[in-house]
Amino acid sequence: MASKATGITRIIKAAGYSWQGLKAAWCNEAAFRQESVMAVIAIALACWLDVSPVTRILLIGSVVLVMIVEILNSAIEALVDRVGTDYHELSGRAKDMGSAAVLIALILAAVTWGTLLWAHFR
């Protein structure tokens, strides 16, 4: 039985797995690529704007949350597709719920940006 990595070795291996996940999301998910481009633009804008540190964190955090939820949604879709290609009500429900989570995260980001920018520029 192989021993599990511990300490710094475990951290390095975990970082490698995370990097593989980001590469897989970039290579296989068009929505992730589109949201990544928008996130880079939004984060650059948030850093450029003359806003308070808390406002900046909320602006950036809201778009990072979209990225996190998109990766989780992609993982759900990949797992459902791995289990089988036949239609099943629960598979469809899982994919729909993952998609709904992304939509809610996008709405939260839009409301966050709209509210904070409205308050800043009015």
C-alpha cells in the first residue's frame, strides 16, 4: 500500500492537481474561458477605480465567485456525463441546478457591481 504524501509534498501535489483542473476548465469549457476574460477585465477595472478597499474586494470577490461556481458546475457536468449518456431525470436535474448556481452567481456579481458603482458615481 502506497503511503500518502504529507507536509510540503502534499501541498505541492495538491497545487498540481488544482492547476490541472484550471487547465481542464480552460481547454474544455467555453463558458469558463468567456467568464475568465470578463473576470480579468473586471478585476483590472476594480483595481483601477478609485474606490475603498472594501468596495474593491466586493467587486473582485463577486467575479471570482462566478469563476468558482462555474468550475463546480463544470465538474458536475463532467461527472454526470461520465456516469452515462442516457437521459435520466436526475442527471438533467443535476446539470440544471449547476447551471442555475452559475446564473445566481452572475446575478449577484451584476447586482454587486451595479450597486457599488451607482453609490460611487452618483
